[in-house]
Amino acid sequence: MPRTARSYRVTIANVGRTIDCAANQTVLEAAVAAGIDFPYTCATGNCGTCCSRLDAGKVALLPRSDAALGPQQKKAGLTLACRARPRSDLAVTWLGRGGR
Amino acid sequence: MTVADKRNRACAKLLADVHAITATEGITPSTLHALKLKLVALAGKAALFPPADFAMPLAEGRNHPLLVEDNDGHGLYLAISLPGKEAAPHDHGIWCVNASVSGRERHRFFRRTDDLSRPGHATVEQVGEVMLAPGTGMAMADHDIHSTEVVGDDPAVSLALYGYALARFPSVAWYHPRFGSVRTSPSRRHAAMA
């Protein structure tokens, strides 16, 4: 019987919704699947369009470009929704629409 | 002469050769193939691109300008991507040629299959694949679509030559098969050319 990945609750402040996000799913994937119009462009950590503030919780980040999220931004509590997989329940706020 | 001097000279010669080809023949499948062969030959001179001369990515991927021409010319870069780095299918809007210096990077090629009638929606299907490794390269026309993925445990280092410098790129279209969507990044051309 296949194991189901653990799921966490992710609150997206911009739309005031809380959705389920599996541990092997990115925040962006879960948001799009839930019908949320989360801003994104490349969805693979290259452009930074989905840059978000991590208001609460922990994430594991998939590979990305330096230009999309640098160490200073990460230290300041920012993350990329397209690269972030939850490691706890989360609260995030996307920072804008359109590319950077 | 230092390695950097030799590298600069070799890159300048490459761009001169590229201009000599494109100025007389334009950008066609055969000229792109010729450019690819020239870039593969330059990438084969790995001693010109010692890792110590280029900062590794802080996160996972980084482009180092090698010689970017003024006056809206081409852009030549050394791209370093760490294991696992990927890019969804995308269309640069401008031709490009890549050649591997070290490591392995999988390039998959796609074609768009929807009728473009629904803004923001798109479907693509894979039509080819190339594994970029030392001694190999690939070339794409203006609106070809490709995805990339670093394979294995070593960084993928490659030379990338674009029709425009990255700072003057047109809008890039990103396709997302899982979402059935397409999203475009803003063009940098107007701001860069102002």
C-alpha cells in the first residue's frame, strides 16, 4: 500500500484561506490546485515572482537561482512559494504580482 | 598572458566569428548549427574556465558574463548550476546556443499544442531531449521551447550564447504542463534600451 505524504496546513494571508499542502508538494502547487490565483511565472526558482514572506513555520527549499532568492532575503524571512515544501504548518504572504 | 587574458581573447574571437556568420547568413538552422560547433570547441578548452575564476552559486544557479557586447549585441555567459537545478519549459523569444564545459544537464524540447485561444492557458508536448555533457552542445531558434535539469552529483558548467544579453532579454514565456498554464516575464528591452 503506497504511503501518503504527510500533509500540513498552509494559510495564505492575501486571500485569507487555509489549504492542505503535502510534504512533497510546493506551496505554489498546493495553492494552484486549490484554485488560488497565486502569482508565479517560472515556477522553478528562477524569476522570483512568487517571492513570499514566511510569516510562520518551516520550509525545505528546492534548488533555485541566486537571483531569485539570495541568502540575505532568505535570512530576512522571505521564501519562494514554487520552491518551498512545508515542514510544519505555515503562514505565508505573497509580496506582489508580476516579475521582478 | 594570464588565463583571464587568454579567455577574454578567445571569447572576443568567438563573438567576432559569430558576427561574421550571422551578418552574412542571418540566423537559420544551419548557422545555429555552425555557432553551436564553435561554442562546443571553445567549451572544450576547459583550462580557460578554471572553477577558481568563477564564484559558485550561493543558492543553486548563477550566470557569469564572459563578454557581453554593447549596442544590443549578443550575450555570452558561463552558467554554473548546482545539482538539482531546473527550469520549467520556456521560450526565450531569442535564439540561444549552449555548450558543456563540465557536468551534465538534460535539455528537453517541447512544442505548444493548444490553439492559443485562452489567455494564460497552454499545453505543450515533449518532442526531443539532449543530455549536455562535455563535447556536446545544443542550439535553439527564437521561439523554441526547452526545459533544463542538472543531472548527477556535480555542478553543470556550460557556455551560453544568446542573441541578446540577459539584461536586454525580451519577454520569456514559461509553460507549466502540470498547471496547464503559460506565464510571461516582463520584457527587459524597453528599460535597458531607454
